Amino acid sequence: MTNKLIDLSHTIEHEMITYKGLPAPIICDFLSREDSRKHYSEGTEFSIGKIEMVANTGTYVDSPFHRFIDGIDLSELPLESLVDLEGTVIHVQNFGRAITEKAFEGIDAKGKAVLIHTDWARHWRTDQYFEGHPFLTKGAAEFLAKAGAAFVGIDTYNIDDTTDGTRPAHTILLSNKIPICEHMCGLEMLPDIGFRFHAAPVKVKAFGTFPVRAYAVLEK
């Protein structure tokens, strides 16, 4: 019997808007199958794709460099902070927009990936997704950092209130070298505990954010 895998990432598609005001990805051929045929033997063809996108596309991970000029970048994130983490899901649908530290009372977050299920992913690819999303308060971010969370993920438009220019959740978590994953989905399919979490971005130097294929492995 194999372990059950749960995909927690949105699919990146041509002209898909992730964040209002940022450009959508452009996905096209660099070398089409038709054009490739002249380079190979008869019956052999390849496709080489090209994608142009901003880092904040789809489901992505933020490293400290995203917020701080001297923070560690994607290439410097330890794998231990991104993969094979014990995970826990916190359901916060009844806490309103501002998710406070009360949502995490009694939770053992030390060394864990704390995934915050707001059910906002149901609005993905609609105008509603960009307006009035749930977010972590400064107190909640401070609580998770003090509790020793290894990773924090959320299924909303932004982990912060986008009307607050200080971005306290990003500031507090990334200053403590806690990676953040935004625009997650599928968290309703996970048990509260009893799974391992993985979300490794590509290893890019001097880059703060990149899409990931986040997923969970359910333990037997």
C-alpha cells in the first residue's frame, strides 16, 4: 500500500491572475514540436516551453529575502524548513477576517508546518478572491514565531491585511526565518494532524519568492 498524497497547489495557467495588479503568466512554445522535427530523426520531436511570469504566481513560497535585503534567499532556505515537515491544519472559518492568536491556543506548533484553512480558496479565479480575504494579525504571527513553527501556509490572497502597509505577518515570520506559503488549496482534505508536508521551490539565487508544488503525505 502506498501513502496517500494530497495536492495543495493551484495549477498555473496562461493569463491566470494570482495577485491583482501583477501580470499574468505568459505560457508558450520556445521550440514547438513542429519546428523541432528538423533537428531530429524522422518520427522524433520535442517541445521546449517558455514561461514569463512574476515570482508571485500560483501557490508560492516566500523566503526572508522577499521582505529583507539581507534575508536568506530561495537558494539558501534549508530543505529542513521546506520538506518532510510534520504538519498540522488549523481551521479558522469561524474567526472572521482577522485571525488572532486565539485560533492557535492549545496547538503544538514547534517544528511543524502550520497550515491555516480559511476556505478562501473556494473563490480562486473569481473577483471575490481579491477582496476581503482572511489574514493573520500581528499577534497571531508573533504567537506562531514564539511557538517555534517551522513553516506557515494559508489558503488566502495574502497572509497579511493588504490595507496594512507594514505587513506584520510577513515581517515577523520571515524575520524569524519561517517560510510562508500563500494561495494554497485543498486544506479541507487534510486531517488536523497525521501528515508530512512538502513545499520546495526551485533554488534561485537572489530571489525571494517562487511557485511550489505543495503537497501532503498522509501517514498510515
